[in-house]
Amino acid sequence: MDTFIRRTMIFFIGAFGYYSIEVLYRGYSHWTMFLAGGLAFLCLYFLFNTSFSLPYWACCCIGALIITAIEFSVGIVVNRWLGWHIWDYSKLPCNILGQVCLLFSIIWLILCIPIGFLTRLLHEKVVNKIMFSMLNSLKRKEVLNKKIHP
């Protein structure tokens, strides 16, 4: 149960963050970007907080690739298959089917630098402390609710 709560909390932090970045940049967003942002942040959270012994710069590069892959996948579904035309990068150089482009992949690479630190901070200071206090309170309730048998 604690894993589900932790992952849900991380998902929503990323979802609101991604959505907010897009609103600040474009002035609007779409609900699918909320979902894509949550998934991307959850992946980045695991990437930056696993026991892999990768250099930080490599994690940032992988993170940018993860975000780009998620954006490409969502773009293919919502823009190509469903025809919602939420975004179109076809006029930007080095694009792939108008769904992703080199410029935004570089932007994601740069943003992965603070995002990596944020995920580590969340993991060390916030998530683990919240989960630890929740588990302790549940354990205390279990102890208080146990009946003493003579």
C-alpha cells in the first residue's frame, strides 16, 4: 500500500509540474499532457533514485530521452491517430513526424538537471519521511487495537 501511495504522490507532482510548465510556455495545455507529465516524472524519479552507478550527466541524458519518448508516443496517439492536433513541431528543424524535435529534447535535457535534484530531494526528505510517519502511525494503531489475551 505504501508503494502505491508513494508512486501516486510522485505521479501527481510530475503531472502538475509538466502541465504548469506548458501553461507558462504556451499559455495553455491539454489533459493528456497532465498524464504524460505524471508518467515522465515517475520514470525520472526511479531513474535518479535507483542504485545504478551512472554519472549524473548520463541520467540527465537518459531522462531527456525518456521524456522525448513519452511525448512522441502520446503525440502519435493524440495527434496522429485521434487527430486532436494538440501540438505540431513539423515547422521546427530536426523533428520526427512533427511530434518531437531536437530543440525540445535539448530543453528537456537542461530541465533534467534540476528535476534530478528535485527527485532526489523528494525521495530523501519528503517521500521517505511521509511514508515513515504513515507506517509508524499505522503500526501504532495496530498495537493499540490488539487485544491482550490472558
